[in-house]
Amino acid sequence: MAAHAYCNILTASRENSQASQLLAKESSYFHINTYVEMFKRKLTALDYHNPGGFDCTDETQYRNCIVWLEDQKIRHYKIEERGNLRNIPSSDWPKAFHQYLQDLNCPFGGEQQPEAVDWLLGLAVRYEYGDNVDKYKNCKPLAAPTNSDKAVDPLLNLDGDSPDFKAGVTALANILKIQRHDDYLVMLKAIRILIQERLSPEAITKASNNREGIPVALDKHVLGFDTGDAVLNEAAQILRLLHIEELRELQTKINEAIVAVQAIIADPKTDHRLGKVGR
């Protein structure tokens, strides 16, 4: 009974840990992708060379974009004062950037990369408009896309503040043992990821092909040490068996990788003109 209960505790702990990771993954993904779309629009308006490919998590791209904004759009420093900011490979660049943000009275620090670059882009757009008022004041607004032009997102019509919505998401989270989150949309996205990865037809087919577990008699396996508590001894035996099973799965994957590599490198091509076998 103790061993069975401990297995249930381990299973629940693993599921909660996986759910927490899913929530963190989805929340981070949602946060970054929100900024990516904003960056793209503003960089396009500023005629940046690659607005769709800008990645603020790439340190080199990030620094180059900051220098470009100062050189081409913001121009807060005199040319001779931009040396430290232009020295992108320098280890002192973060200090120079922090000072630059302070000189601009930016409310964000250098460690807040997405927020800082978004603020700088907004400042650059404002300066760009101020320098070209006559050019932009006569621009015609873009026509609003029709329903047939835009993809239908089922989340757009959801009322995140609805009590029914919150109750439904909470019920699903409880059924799937997903950790609670203050943002119900984030929790719904975590539910979606879990369903896609664990409850999709492909995942169910894969799970059904797995062998059923074989009952194991713990008293036939030597633990190798004694904790002084029978329940802890059984728990330690279970953990050891689970660890051995994971090692076996890892060894199987390593063997498969070795076979795949051998299938590639052990296929020499013959060049009849040279009269020898090889590449």
C-alpha cells in the first residue's frame, strides 16, 4: 500500500511539474511574440532593412538595431559621442547602453531588453513623423481587412472576464492537473499544449503501442543500503527502478543515433574514373 501511494505521489508531482513548465513556456512565448509583432510594425515604418527577421533575444542583432536607431533616427548624441555605443563587441557596451537610456530619460533599464527597444522604437517613430510631417499627414489609412481576408482566431471571441469562461478553464485545469495561473488565457493555452502533446490522436496511438507494465516484487530487489524506515526503503527501491528504466530508454536512443550515423558514413560512393572507392 505504501509503495502504491508513493507511486501516485510521484506521478502527481511529475504531472504538476510538467504543467508548470508548460505554463512558463506558454507565458514566455506569448510575452515575446507580442513584442515581435510590435517590433515588426515599427521597424517597417522606420524602413529598417529586415523588420520581420529582427530578434531581440539575439544580442548582436539587438545591439546593431540600437546603434542603427541612434545613427539614423534618434540622433541624440553627436557623431563623435557615439563611439562607446558603436563598439558592439565591447564588454562595456551594456554600461554605454545604460547611460544612453538614462540620457534619453527612458523609464526602462538595459536589462529590460524588449521593453527598452520598444520604447526606443516608439521614440524613433515620433522623431521620424516630426521630421516628415508633410509626407505623412496626407497618407490615406489602410483599408480594414474583410472577414474573408483574416484568419479566424477562436480566442478572439472569448470573454476572458466571463465567470463561465473562468469556471470552464478552471474545471479543465483541475481535470488535467494543470497548475492554476492568474491569467486564464495563459492557463487555456497551457491546456491546449497539453492536449496537443498528450491527447492528440498521434500521442494516443503512441501510448497504446507501449507495453503494459509488469508487476515488480520489491522484496526481490536489493536496495544496497538501509534508511531505517521500511516505507522509505520501498520508496528508494521504486526511485531506483524508475531511474534504471530511464537509463534504458536513453541507451536505446543512443543506439538508434549510432545506427543512423553509421548508415550515412558507411555508404561510400565509387568513382569509376579514379578506379577507387571513396568520396
